[in-house]
Amino acid sequence: MATSVECCSTQLIDGDGSFNVTGIEKLIKEVKLNECGLSYAVVSIMGPQSSGKSTLLNHLFHTNFREMDAFKGRSQTTKGIWMAKCNGIEPCTVVMDLEGTDGRERGEDDTAFEKQSALFALAVSDIVLINMWCHDIGREQAANKPLLKTVFQVMMRLFSPRKTTLMFVIRDKTRTPLENLEPVLREDIQKIWDSVPKPEAHKETPLSEFFHVEVVALSSYEEKEELFKEQVANLRQRFFHSIAPGGLAGDRRGVVPASGFSFSAQEIWKVIKENKDLDLPAHKVMVATVRCEEIANEKFNSFTECESWCQLEEASRSDLVSGFGKKLNSLLHTSLTKYDSEATFFDEGVRSLKRKQLEEKLLQLAQPAHQAILGHLRSGTLEKFKEAFEKALNGGEKFSVAARNCTESYMALFDEGYQDAFVELANWDSSKVREKLRRDIDAHVASVQAAKLAELTSSYEVRVKEALYGPVESLFDGANNETWLSIRNLLRCETESAVRGLSSALSGFDLDENARGKMITGLEDYAKGVIETKAREEAGRVVVRMKDRFSNLFAYDADSMPRVWTGKEDIRFITKTARVECLKLLSVMAAIRLDDTADNIEKILFTALLDPSSSAAAIKSNKAGDPLASSTWDQIPPSKTMITPVQCKTLWRQFMTETEYSVTQAISAQEANRRSNNWLPPPWAIVALLILGFNEFMTVLRNPLYLGLIFVGYLVIKAAWVQLDIPGQFRYGILAGILSISTKLIPTIMNILRKLSEPAPVAATGANNPPRHLTAATKALENGSIRSSTASSGNKTEYSGHNKEQ
């Protein structure tokens, strides 16, 4: 690879270990590193040959290191150490691409350069990427553990401690979660650190004093290129401002100024080249590690491609598989036996380690299928439990008995199913699945119980409401001094009946005394709530009820017959009696009295509203304030108050206003009735008429013709009086009556005269047939009398109805 100006790269150290002073000076000048002071970072990468280090750097930092051509075979691509500027990364960052380890080009014995280059990278870099295959985790050689051990030891001896970030980049990540891989790496690194002989100055120095360890994982570049690029792009973001606090190299120490970086790197490489005490593990162990890993991978791949396993896995996704445990155990045992047969001649320690890793991988592969089987077993058992439980309840079995029997039965059924899915080679714990099933069963039982209890409580609440609503409304309709006593007795009777029924129904549930007591208390409180709700509802229309009661008492007598105001009734007494009863209704509705506590609400209302003169006198003499000028009642809490004293005063004033018209109409009716029944002149006028009209009276007696004319005149006047309804015309005033009579008088007289002049029908004349003119006059008189009677009756009915409406 030649030096590239465009991406600012150069070969820092060639394959023979020669330091390229000219190349680094040119690179530093091109990237203006000397101007950066301490604001720069150095990144390097190390790892096995042909592991994709250059490819990773090119994608991560947009460099152009030469990459291996996979179609030409796997061989050494990078020789020595190359350095380039990371494009687009702030602050200025340079990266070193190290020659891969374990390369066949250098051979088994020529590993000194590998050690030296690795030590150099750790000495000058802020961040060291250790590139490794996912399947190499746990391997002594492939994971570079012996190399790291030697580097740790020599680094402490050669250089003062500086904080370097070791980022292990796991390539070609498998399905094994990173959370499971990372602890293994960290544990291995700690073990290497603990095993390294340390100088006296660093005997107690922790690993964190020298290194900050990070672990990341990337997917396969060849198989999942797009995902690989996406993951690398995300990793790239972590290198921005890497030396800032909290960054990848935020806690680095002993940083060399940028202007002295070239000289410092040259001196470090010089010291490393002169040290010859480095060593690596024996080649034999490495070969055993590689070969056993290959055999284990081969057996793992054979297992995943096995038709029996594929069928078993596919079947486990959809439903239970009979004999799953035995079938899976047989497949696992066959795969491990083949491994033992092929790896028997390799190092025992390595062989056993790789066998354990193979077994763990196989079990990890098979565990999802096993979990799926347990999931089907759990869900199927739960559904069967629900059906059996519902059937038991519908069959009349007590709830607690049905829940206990069904739970025990179907938990035992789950245990039987688990024995069929048990895998002997695996130490899988099914307790969580079993506990989940038990929780699901308990949750279902609890939900059904809650629904049943809610339904039971609701049914008894409906019964209580139906038992209380109507009677309470009836009691408030006929409210008196005993109303609340009757309501309390009704409440106690119905509540005791409902509580007995609920307690009997709850005996079938497995409830503790506390829960049972809460439900019973809740029902009792609900019953009280029904009373209070209905009472407040009735209190909201108390004025309507007071008006109805006043109308019934005022307009109807004790026999429920409509009153006819003839003038003999004591309207004042009747009005006061009706108002007293209405005020009693108001006092009953003023507060809720479900507890047997005496109060003085009725007394206050009677004093302040029925006897306002004494109340006003008391207020005026400063003996007491207005008892209704308050928003609360004495001895009554606000929560039990339905109508406050101030509201009572306002409602009573409204009631008086709306009922005053009925009283006024009754008084008017009495006066009208008195006037209609008093048509005779005063006695003195009658005496005067007799004395002064004696001569005229004697004249009429001597001449019978005058008597006939007077009689006919009387009939005409009487008929006109009846037909014109003279009393009715003056009912609405004298002026209105005169105007009405003046318009109807002439037509009425003409009508009477026409009827008198009509010829009588042809009939036999005898002693029993009256004269024609008398018959016509009598008929006219009768018609007038009938009409008068009808009008009078209509007036009384209209008045009575009006009073009742009021």
C-alpha cells in the first residue's frame, strides 16, 4: 500500500521493524497535528490476521487501508504498522492499522514483531480496538489473552501508568446476546491482570488504573453488510469528542503534546525493539484450541441442519409436542458423543472446555423451543382451567371450593406435562413458568370473584333501592312529625334483610372478615345513600309539595269534598291550619335525620314564619337575632342539611306569594255569595212601601186586570233577569255589569215578547189545559230558571277547580 495524500495515510513501521520518520513527519504536517496541542486522539487496532481490521477501519473512520481480496484467498494484507487521519472526526484523530497476529507468513516462531507492535499500540494509543471473532471468545490464542498478558507485564515495567481504553470489537456476532459475552471477556481480562507479576510500586494497583474496558459487537460484513454498516455508523458516533469528559478516552492521563508526538513515538518504539523478554503460550495448546473449536463448530452446524431437530423446532412453535424432552435429549446426546469421539486425542483441558462450550451453545439453541413448549403447556392448561372453573360454578358449586379444586387439579396437570418436556442434559428451571401459570390462575380466580361479588352487590343494591325508593317517597308525601322515625324503621328493617341475604351469599366465597365487613358496611352505606338521595330529590321540589298540600287542605274539607264558599266558613282558620301543615312539611325536609337526635328546626320555623310579629318583636328588643339568618342549623352538620335556614325563609316567602291568590279568591267568593243571597230591601223600606203604597195596592185588588198585567210584567222581568244573568254580569264590577246588560237588554226583551206572542199548539181545550199565554210565559220562566241554575253551578265548579289547581 502506497502513501495516499487524499486520506493522509502512511506506513509508520515497515515489516522489518524500521520506523518511517519521514512518513510520520509528512503526515503530521498534512493533518496540522502540531497545531492541536492536547486536543487530539490516537486510535489503533490489533487482532488476528485476515479478521477484517482494515475493513472495519475504512468503514469506521473513512480511511483507505488496503483490504484483503477474499476471492484470492486469505493471506497477509497489512505489513507493519500503518497510520492515517480519521476523516470527519473531531477532535483530530489518527488511527494505526497493525499487522495481524498468527499470520503464516511470519511462521510459528517469528512472533516478536507481533508482541512489539501490540505493545507499541498500547503505549501510544488512547483507544485500542481489539478485533476478534465472536466464536473466539474464551479461546486462549484467538482471543489474544497470552499476548495481552505479556503486554500488560512489559508495559508496567517500561512505561508510567496511563489510562488506555481497550475496546473489544466482537465480529460476526451470533445469536448469543452481548450481555452474555461481555462478562466472559471482562472476567478473562481481570484474570490476566491478576496473574501478571507486578513491580512493587503496582502491587495493589487495580486494572482500572491502567485501562478502561469497552465491549461492542458487530454483525458479519459478508452476510449482513447493511446491518454491519449501520452498526459501524452508530459506533462511529462514539469517537466524536472522544477525549471530552465522559468520552471513550475522557479520563486519559500523561498525554504528550501534539508537537512532540513524532519524537515520543520514535523513542517508545526504540525501547520496545531493545526488549527481548516477551513470550507466548506453547504452540501445542494453540493447535488444540483451534482444532477443538473447529470440531465443536462442525458438530454445532450439523445439529442445526439436522432434519429431526428442524422438524422438532418447527412443531414446537405451533403446539405441544408429545415426548419433546426425550427427543431433544437424544439429539443433544448424539451430537456431544460425536464430538467426544473426534476430539479424544487433543489436550484434555482444551477438549473439556470446548465440549462445555459446545454443550452450552446447543442448549442455548434448543432453549427457545423448550420455552415455547412450556408456553403452550401453560396457556393450554390455563384455558382448560377456565372452562372447568366456569362449568363448576354453573353447576352450583361454591366459589371457594370450585377455585381450590380446579387449581389443584390443573397445577398437577401442568406438572405432568412438564415431565414429558423435561431435558436431562439441561439444568433448565421451570419454576418461573409454573409460577406464571399459578399467578395467571390466581388472577383469573380473582377477576371472576371480583365480577361475581360486584354482580352480587349490585343485585342487593337494586333490591334495597326498590324497597326504599317508593315507601320513602310516600312518607315524604304525607310528611309529619313521625316521618323520619318511620324512615329510620324502614331503613333498619330493609337493611337487616339485605345484610342477612348478602352474608348468606358471601359464605360461598373465601373472604376474610375484613373484606366481608367492608362489603356489608358498603351495602349499609348504600342504603343510607338511597335515603339521602331521595330526600334531597324531594327537598328540591318542596315548594311544589307544600302548594299541593295547601291546595288539598284549603280547597277540600275533611271528607275530601270541594269546599263551597257560602260565607259560613272561617277562611282565616282554614288558611292557618293549611299553612301549619305546610310548614311541618318544610321542617321535615330541612335536614336528614337518620340518627335519632332531637333538633329544634320545627320550633324555629314556627316561631319565625307563622308568628312573625313575636319574632320581629324579639329581634327589635335585641333579645335574639333572626333565627333564619344563618346557613346552618344548630345540632345539624352541614352534610345532613338539605335546606338551610336562609333557604327556608326564601321558600316560605315564595310559597306564601303563590298561595295568596287562592285565599283572595276564596274571600271574594264568600262576598259574592253573600251579595247574591241578599236581594230584599231593608225592613224599614218594606214598611214604607206598605204604608205609602196602600192606596195603589187596594186599587189593584179592586181591578183584577191590573193584577194580570202585574203578573205578566213580573214574568217578563223574571225571565229577562234569568236570561241576562244579572248577578253574574256584576261579578266583575258595576261598570262592566252595566255595559254588558245595556248591550243585551233590548235583544233579550224582544226575544221574550216573541215567545209570548207565539201561538199555542193545537190541542183539546179542557179543564186541565192552562191558557196559551200562561203556558208560554211559564215555559220562558222555566227556561230562564234552568239557565240560571246551570250558570250558577258552572261558576261554583270553575271556582272549586281553580282553588284545587292552586
